Amino acid sequence: MKISERKNRYYNTERFEQPEIRIYHKKGSGKKAPRYLLKCGCCNEKLEIYYDDKGLEINGVNGSIEDWREILLPLLIS
């Protein structure tokens, strides 16, 4: 999974009319899975996504990749 590089500046509205989401990535180590940390562009609210080959854990909610795809894709397509 590759996500494009971003500036991660606070309240960056250059590309969109809304503040751009700030994205950070950490590699897995030992028993800890790799994760993406998404932060709001205008405040310090955050969302942690841990992932592996079998599934995703989004803010503590575990599920298979197919299950998350079934839930989230309709929101992104509409």
C-alpha cells in the first residue's frame, strides 16, 4: 500500500477547500503491526489504522479487509 507524499502542514487548504488530512506511517516492530496515523488538518483529532495481510484495525475495531472494503467503499464512491 503506497500513499502519496504530503506536506503535512497544519490547516493546508492549497489542494482542496477543506484542510488536508495529515498522514504519518510507522513500520511494525516485534509483535506490533505497522500503522498509519491520520490527523485532522485543523485540530489534533487522530485516527490510527493498524494493518497486516489478514485485516485492519481502525481505532480499535478489528475486521477483515473485505469487511472494511464493503463498509467504506460506498462512502467514497458516492
